[in-house]
Amino acid sequence: MQFGLFGGAGVAPASPDVDSGHGFQEYVDFIIEAEKLGYCSTFVVEHHFTGGGDLSASLNLLTWLGARTSTIRLGTAVIVLPWHNPVLLAEQVATLDVLTGGRVDFGVGKGYRHNEFAGFCVPIEESAERFEEALDVIVRSWTSGQRFSHHGKYWRFEDIIVGPPVTQSPHPPIWMGAGSPESIAAVAERGYNLLLDQFATIDVIGERISIFQTEVERRGRAFDPASVAVARSVHVARNRADTEAAHERRLLAQTRLIESSTAKGKANTASIMAFANTREASEEAALYGTPDEIAVKLDRLRSFGAEYILMAAAGRSLTNLRRFASELMPHYGRTAPARAAM
């Protein structure tokens, strides 16, 4: 198995008593240590308007991380395409790919949080169409090699050529967040890599990997388990009380997520929101407990074909990071994460 990281820097609002940049530096130090310990990647989130210090400018942070590291891969999980000018985004990601010597993994999604779409004044009902059009423009920007024009429903560009040329060929690996059978089939149809969320139970993760494998093979391609990255919340506990406290914190975070993601009077039907907000479901999905308890769940994930785990390490604890690296990683063989993107 291969292990990367998932999450982002938490930054407190600025005040006379708080250095709002401390959270960024703490996260940078965390990733530098992760690279030394053998973690292969870090995928950072993009969120807006929560008021809780969530990371909003993913590419800015990854640029800084790229300058402070040398081998760890730098991913987005995910950039929400419906909110971004696709040509400007293609230029920014290409620049990052060049600056880091081809270490970018481009994770994208449609978005699902009501408060973010409302804040950007983008109808969430348009998210799928906006996503598809933006992704087509971005890929064309990286691969055309010549000037082109685009006259779409949401974007128009005239006689453009995008630079710099990306370092990776044909472009940075593209990872798509998906969960429904239809969305998973769409990832397979495009020939990209699959990102699976941290809230789904292990059995559901197994079902989604199976769907993806079937869809990939149905299109005449060999299935590579390293083309699926599974996010999991991880906490290597000191004792039972420590495990219990971690589960309680997770339940509170899930409740806040539900509140920020759901419009009043409407159900959020995104696959990432399909989890049951119960203690039992949280215990099933999260990798919390002693190393032996976590290993049991890793073995279950591996039995379903999961070979690439992205750890959402609660609190960015260096102790937790080091314990997982020393007590769990050596027991699992390593496979390289997906590099190529069709």
C-alpha cells in the first residue's frame, strides 16, 4: 500500500493576540516531516466562507510546499471547477507543475456545499454542466499546443494559447471525486483517477472500487488499484479514552459539515453527504484506535482493492504522523500511486 495525506492548513482569524500565519507554517512543517517519513503525497482541500479558517487558496499553499519539499507529490482534493475560470486555472496549475518538476496531481470535483455556491452566486443546479465544460477547456489548454477558441454555455475564449507547457505528459494526473455509480462511470469514461471520500463505510468503498474496476475494464483498459485514492480519517490512539475523544470530535465536525452544506428545507443529494451521522457509522469509516485496530481496517480496505490511502490526520499531530509511519507503514508493501493521465 501507499500512504499520502489529505486535508489543509487551519488558519485562525487574525487578531491582536493571534498570528493567522502560524497555521500555515505549522502545516508546512507537517508536510516536510511527512516527506521525510515516506508519505508519498499531500492532497489539499478548497473551502470558502466557513469562518472557521479553512484553506481557500489551495494552489498558493502548494506552491510554497513545492519550494520546501523535493519528492512528495502535491495534489488538490478537490478544486471545485464550477467556481473557477478554467483558462486561468490551467495556467496556474501548469506553472506549479513546471516549478515543482512535475509533481502536481490535479484533483477536481463539482462541489456540494450549499453555502459556497450561494456565496459565489453560482446556482448549485448548474454544477455538473459547469464542471464538464471547465474540465474540457482545461485539458484542451494543456494538450492543444496551438491556439484555439471556445464558445461554450458558461465560458468563451477567443484565439488563445495557454502557457507554460506542463511538465508531465500529456498533463498532470487528473483525479475526480465521485461516489454515485453514474459519476464513477464518468471518471472511467474519461480515463482519469478516482478519489473516494473519507465518510463512506469500508463496505461502500469496496462497492465503489468494484464499480470503477468494472467500468474501466468494460472500456478495454487494465484496472490499476493505484488509480483509486481512498481518503480516511486517521488517529493512532494512546488508549481507549483517546479513541473515544477522537470519535466525539469527528461527530461534531460531521454535524458542522452537514449544517454548512445543506440549504434550508432541502436535502443534499451529493454522494459525499450520503453517510449516516451516527457514532456507529463514524467508527466504521474512521481509522481510529491502536495500531492493531487500525491494521484490521487497513486489511479490510486492501481486500477490497484499496492500495492508496490518503490520511486525514486529525489535528495535524506530528506524534500521530510518526506513529503511523513507524508502527503501521512498514507492515504494508508499497505500490506507486498513479502518475499517468489519459
